[in-house]
Amino acid sequence: MRFPYACHPGHCAGVCFSILFFMRFFLFIVFFCTFAFAHKTDSLFVPPKPEKPLRYCEAAEKWIEYATHNSKLVEITDMEGLRMDLRYATFNNVTGHDMYCGIQRAFIHKDGLPKLKRALSIIAKELPGYSLVIFDAARPMYAQSVLKQSVVGTPYSHFVSSGKTGGLHNYGLALDLGLADSTGSLLDMGADFDSFERCAGIVGEADALKSGRLTQQQIDNRNLLRKIMKRAGWVMLPSEWWHFNAFTRAYTKEHYPLFPM
């Protein structure tokens, strides 16, 4: 019996070889383009953990003493609508060190307090039972230096402010936070606090959604947090879904002093 579309064995072998060749060529092009045009921070980067994790207890105690006696700083630890989850008071952070010696106490500059209260008011009215979860607030300079050291010499070094010139956390005018629902569960943002992935910020979200790295729900959760904070007067950091500044960097550096420690 002969099939109507059967071909000569030699001819079929040539056709199959051609198809296989073009398939391999196509896969090579896809592979090449993926790596040639990928952003250098698209891959998941995790700073290596230290062999001997440290607890900065002496420095942390001095910081708490300074913060509690500084008339410009206000403690927000027990504010209604807030929950503390200070990652730098644990070993579960990008440095691998417990920089706050387990002390779950957070402070903010008094000029940022009205904006925080405004955000909490919006949540209380529009999302009853929801709360803000604080990952970090005012940050001492020694902790900034430890953070910076964890990424020195990597493509991600610019993600972390210098331990000498500091960032807005070192003025008490930045918050790292998440949003928890009425059950106390953190809303899924698709990337953990302090992730170095490009999709951790708004700049990489569209590509991450197309690739399946992020879901629409995760992006919606981020946008919900952003809208609340923006309405309250906070300025988001495009590279980090969790980071919000009370003022711009330029305004802060012109009008406020850096922490001395």
C-alpha cells in the first residue's frame, strides 16, 4: 500500500534535516537575544551570606538611645494600624547580619509623621482591618554601611546608598513597608522586601508580567499600596515596591541633617 503523501526516503531525510537545522538556528537566536538584550539585573541576585553572622548590639543600643532623645524623631512602634517586621532586627535580610540586635522599634522624622498618619487614615476608611507592615524606617549610618558592604563590587552596588553620604532612611524620612489584609497576611507583591530583581520595582513590571514572572494580581497589590502612599504625600522609589520617601532626595538633603551615627 502506498500513502498519497509518502515521499522518497532520501527526500524525506533531506527535508527533516532542513527542518531540524532551522529549528536549532531559531532556538540559538532566541537564546542569544535573551542574554544579549537582558538587563543586567534581571536575574535573581542574592548577596552571599557571611560565614559568621554578627549582631550589632552595642551600636543598636546607642542608636536607640540617640533616637529616643532626639526631639526631631518620633517612635512609631505602637501606632495603631502599624505592625513591626523590622528585617534588620533579624538575621533574615540581605546582609545576613542582625543589625538592630533584635530590637523591633521604629522611628521617623516628625515632618514625615503627618504623611504616615494620612496613609493610615486612608486605610482605616477604605480598607478596614488592613494595616501597614514596617520593614524599616529611620536607619542609623552604621547599618547603612553594613548594607552597602553586602553589594560592593557587584552590578547592584548602586541600589544601596553609601554608608558615608546616606539615603533618605538616614534622615528619618523614608519608610520600607508592605500592606497586610484583615487576616494579617501580607499582600503578595511577587518579590520579597530588599529583592534585587529588576521586577522588584515598577521599571521591570511590564516585562515580568509578559514573561509570567509576575501576575496581574501581584502588580495590582503593588499599585494599591502605591496609590495609598501617593495620596498621603509619599514619593515612591521606582526600583523598589516597598520604599517610599516623605520628600524628594534633593529637598531632603537641602533642608535636613544626616544622622551623625
